[in-house]
Amino acid sequence: MAYTISTHNGSRVARQHNLRNIKVVSKEEHIDMERPHETWLDIRPQDAYRQLFDDARRQYNDEQISKGHPERTIEDYYIKIREDKKKHPVYEMIIQIGSYDNHPDIITARQILKEFCETWNQRNPNMVMIGAYYHDDEGTPHVHIDYIPVAYNMERGMECQTALVKALNQMGYATKGIHDTAQIQWERAQNYELERICREHGLTIEHPEIEYKQHMDISRYRTLKQIEELKDQKGQLEDIVNDLIKQNNDLIDKIERLELGVSEVAHEIVNNETMQARYDIDRTR
């Protein structure tokens, strides 16, 4: 029997779902909690960032202080990346063998997925794995791999940073065109590796004529790029509006303080005039 395989990569990470936190998965009816689910690796992103980047962060901060720019220092690199609208602190790849109606036996599927995870760091030295979660409780055996792209010897900013494209470049993947980006090449390599492991375990892998398209056409690519640009512009406009609202609130506070000050001065003048009038009356008596 032949099986399909898939490696889906993205920036949406749901760690509590992957860990099968009962407060989260109890609301997800498609999950059968009595079926196998295992956590092979789980490192909190905050902890992983400290392990990977703290030395570079401290070195960068020392350099900025020595240059007289303490305002440029980074207190928490994880928070900095998490709050950056153009970056993602963690990425995830979902690796699956077969489909809901047609998948290998659970023992074989688990062995293949385990081997894929165990060779990940050797195969992808710049994609540091921080989570590996095996699930056989959603109908089809699959594993979620959470990872952080790490690039070294950066010329600007910290010497060691999280940067997907640079990390891919340093592993030998370089964009050759919109249909053959570094990321597409890397994802294809992971798919090839999964297929190789499957064949070593005696599985036959098929590639249906209608399959997930990794290469988008030019018009779709341009449309998506325009959407991303509009999202960025929207974010920038929201920041401007928020700044204007803050400035407006600050002005209102200043005006209220000035009005209060004027009122107090006017009250003081009236009091002084009243006292002066009383003084004058007393003198004339």
C-alpha cells in the first residue's frame, strides 16, 4: 500500500495545544485524549531565547553603552522579537504520514517520526528545535516540531540573532527566484528526508497529481505581497493613531492643569482683592 507524506511549515505555534493542556484541548472535539500523544521535547520559548541569545545580547549591550547609547540596549530579546510585527519568535513544522483513511500502523509511523526528529538538529544546525510533540489522537499520526531560526556573525545588531532567511542562507539555501526561494528549497529538503526514512522502513510513498502546491504563481505571489504590505501600512497607521491619541490625552491633561492653575490664581486674586478691600475699610474707620 502506498502513502502520502506532508511537511507543512508556518509561524503559527500553539504550544498548549501541542502539550495537550486539558484546559485547551477539552474544547477541541476532534481530539481523542485516550489515544497516544507524547511530548519528546519541550523548552519554553523564553528559556530557549536566554540560552541561545543572552551572551550576544550582553555583548551588544556592552558595546552600545561604551558608544554612549545606553538607550539602544536590549533588556529582553524574546519580548523584543515577540512584539515585532514583522518577526516571529518561534516557527513550527508539522510532519505527517498518510491520511485519516490511509496511514501506516502506529508503531511504524511513530518510529519514522521519531527518527525524523532525532536527526533534525544534525540536518538543520541553524533551526534549533525547542519542541517535538507526537500526536496520534487526531486521526492521523503526526508530529509538531517547534524551532527557532538562528543566524550567526551578523553585521548589524547582535552578533547572534533569530533571522529565518539568514539562517537558511547559512545552511546553504539561497533564493533563486519567486518559485525557488530559500524557504521552499529547505521545506522540499525536509520532505525528501521524510520520504527517505519512510522508504527505509519499507513504506511506499506516492505523490498524487493533485497535491499541495508549494510554488505559487506570480500573480498570487504579488497579491500576497501587496496584502502583507497593506498589513504593515495598517500597523504603522495604527501606531501613528495611538501616538496621536496619546499626544491628545497629554494635551488635555496639560490644559486641565493650566485651567486648574488659572482657576487657583483667579481665586487667589479674588481673595487678595477681598482682603485688600477689608483692609481699606478698616483703615477708613
